Amino acid sequence: MATVTRENIGLLNDKLTVTILKEDYYASFEKTLKSYSKQASIPGFRKGMVPAGMIKKMYGPGIFSEQIIKTIESELNDYLRKETLPILGQPIPMANADFKPDMQQPADQYQFDFEIGLQPDFSLNLNSVRAPYHRISVTDAMVNEEIDRLRKRLGKMTEPETVTDDENVLNLLFEETDAAGNVIEDAEGKKKDNSLLVKYFSESVRPQWMGKKKEESITVKLYEAFEEKEREWVIKDLGLENTPESAAKTFKITLTKIGLVEFRVMDEAFFKEAIPGKEITTESDFRAAIQQQIQEYWDRQSSNQLQHHLYHVMLEETKMELPEGFLKKWLRVSGEKAKTEEAVEQEFPTFKTQLRWTLISDRIIKDNKIEATDEEVKDSLRQQVMGYFGNMGLSGTDMSWMEGYVDGLMKDEQQYDSAYRKVITEKLFEWAEQQVQKEEKSVTVEEFIKMNEAHQHEHH
């Protein structure tokens, strides 16, 4: 009867010795060999009529070795399943130099050694953690800016006769000229159409466009016409190299079309299109709804910031030891192709961080019975699909296709698993937020963004 013994060889690092007897593997070997005889196709013999001796001579040694290994693996897996060992990765076969199977002289027993790594025990306590929670209060200026953005996005494009302000959209023809202002027909930049807002030109050049009509033009050097960032765009669009020589080129820029987006009137039709699904009839109610949307957005950002902070707190404050020697061996041999020692050392810090987070998050999920229902996963996928479109093009349209599309995603194993992990992770951090002591502080948008940038820089 097969046996498995366990011996500690290091920190969270054990050796498992699997011993199998002849009675454990030989009957299976003979059965497999007989089955092979019935299926073998060898020239000169009818199928199933190949002499057993020939089959044994040709295929026996390979089948013999394979059956021993299969038996050993089966016994190892049975042991791990019965003992419910909290292992890391998979068992690694150790050097088994004595394994020299001989079909002609079957050994009474074979032994195989495997190395395993074990999960560490650790404690997690967030009750004493004081975590900063930065709240942004929505101002009238923020509401006004968002309303102006919506009025412009949902506005109507018109074609005025003359350029009137910095928000005019200009369709332009760029033609390179010589110093005297004559168009160079075979110039490197040649002729090129483009479309730019007046405000993309430098402040000194913008006034030259005011009052201009179609077919009128200005002649200017690129470094005079545009500041550095916009100039890079234009030079690239003209097919030129971004060099001082290119910036010094002179172009005749002819106006071919003028556009202007007229701001939408603040009426019920606009309210319905800007915020679908809500019955808003007055400007005051619309402003209140916009303020709520902005507040919800920044509350989510504050929560995301807090959760990112808690992620690092849990990683950095949770003390656990890992069997690093075993893990490096496992990392080296676990892929399709063995890694070098140098590659393992380079990858290990990131691998270790990911493993620690997996152990921590799995513990939280298990201990707090955090689960995601199919309906929650489906709702997450539904929101994901809606996110692809935003509000554009969906107002007043038939959305009956949505449920069928989402049902299809639910049947896609990869899509389902991704959405499930997303829901579980959100619930995990919601739980973590409830455990810590929040220290709330009001900040401006600018301060909030600077803190996020500093935090990102610190952890990268």
C-alpha cells in the first residue's frame, strides 16, 4: 500500500516522500499494456492481432515508466486533498536520482520526493488604522463649468460669416511660402488642410483672425502662430520634422470654413438630453442634479484614494513570512520554459507583492464571507457596457438589445470571471473602509489632484 511521509526542511517548507509498492502500479501497467495491444496499428498485422511480446518490447518500457509516475502523482494529489494542506503553488519534484525503472525487473517499491511551500499564518487588524479621507465640496463655479460644457457638447454647429471669438472652429488650408509670401508649389510641407479653434493660435495672432471671412488668409511663421505644444501638433500634421528649421517656415493660412457651436437653451428638452431618465423641468432642479452628479463623482474619487491608501496599508502593515527559497525555485520551473536565476531575482519582488496581496485578500473574503451574486455580476457587466457609450446616442433609443448582449457576456467564462473579481474587490474595499477610522478633511480639486500625483510617485 502506498504511503506519503512529511518532513520539515525549512521555514514553511516541507518535503513529501511518496512510496509506492509493486502492487500499487504493476496491475495498472499490465492493463494499460493489454489495452495498447488492442489499439496498436503495426504494418503486417491486423489491428488487435499484434503479438503481446512485440508490443511489450516496443512500448513496454515507456508505458512502465509512465504508469509509475502516474501512480506517484495520484497518491501525492490524494494526500494533499485529504490533508487539506495550505500549499503555495505546486509541489516541486526533488532530485530523484535513484529512479531507474526496469520493466524486466520491477522493483518492490519506488520513492519520489517533492518539495512544497506552505502558506504563512498572519493577523490582519484595521481597527486601529487612521486613514485620511479627503472630501471635495462642489462649488457654484464647478456646476457652471459643467453646465457650459454640456450646453456646448449638445449645442448646434452653425456657420457664421465671420470669425467672432476664440471658440470659432476654423477649417484652414496651409501653404508654405517664401520670404516674399509667394506659395512654394513644390515645398516639403505642400498643401495641407487642418481644423483648429482660434484659441489654439498664440495670443498675438488671434486678433488677426477676428472679422475674417471665408477665402481670406494670414501669412505667418509657425513659431509666431503657435505656442510650443500646439506648434508640435501642427508641424506633425504638416508632415514636417519637429525642428527649429520647421518652426521657422512661413505659411499662408487660408480660411475655408467657419464653425461655431451655439450653446443650448436651458429648457426641458436640454435637461432631458443632458440627464436622461430624470424628469427635470426647472433650471434650479437641473443645477441641483448636476451638483449631485459632480459630488458623486468626487466622492468616488475620494473613496478610490482611500482604498488605494488602504491597499498599501494592508500590504505594508501585515507581517508575514514566506518560504522565499521555495518560491524562487517554483518561479524558476513553473512556466513552460525554465527561467534563469537572474530573471527570477528580477521578477521576485513584484511576484512577492502580488502573492502577499492574494493571501491577504483571500483571507478577508473567506473570513467575512464576501460573495458576489450572479445578479451583481450581471449589473456590473451592464454598467460596463453602458460605460462604453456614456450618454451619447442612447437617449430615447430602444435599449431592448442590452439584456441579450449582457446575457451573452455572462456565458463567456473570461468576461464573467473578470466581472466577478471586480465586484468582489469592490466589496472587499467597502469592508476595509468600514474597519478604519476615517479622518475627514475638506480639500480643493487642485489639492486633491496634487495629493494623488504625490501618492502615485511615492509608490512607483
